[in-house]
Amino acid sequence: MEDRFYKLFGTKKPIIAMVHLGALPGSPLYNKESGITGLIKEAKKDLEALQTAKFDAIMFGNENDRPYQLTVDTASTAAAAYIIGELKKRD
């Protein structure tokens, strides 16, 4: 396993960070006023801070859609993919 990590990350024990996306459309905590643009803006700030700190990898999570569900709906998946895609474009 360590050889695979080294090949992928250049280190045997990578440090992986997490960008937690805000509540996505359709969830009770979603902020309609700031919308997707606000979600992108907040995620971008977190992403830039983690990149500046030189983490080996960054994952994206959706912990702010509460109450938690046992299944994922298409809208949440599409919104998260869109946000991550927008952040990728800005590299």
C-alpha cells in the first residue's frame, strides 16, 4: 500500500485535507440568497488555504446537508460536481 501512496503522492504518508461544501440546493440549510455562487466562493477560500498549506491531496465533502440521508439524490451530486468543476477551472 505504501508504494502506491508514494507513486501517487510522492510520500509514503500523505496528508489529505477536506473542503466541506456548504449546504447544497434542496437541503433544509441551503442559503438561497447566496446560492451556488456563494457555495463556490466559500469552497474556493477553503481550497486556497489548504493549497497554501501544501497538503498532499484535497478531498471534497458534503457534511452540511442535514438531516443526513442514507441515500444521495441526483441534485446534490450534480451540485457538488458543478462546484468542484468550477473550482478546477480556476486553477
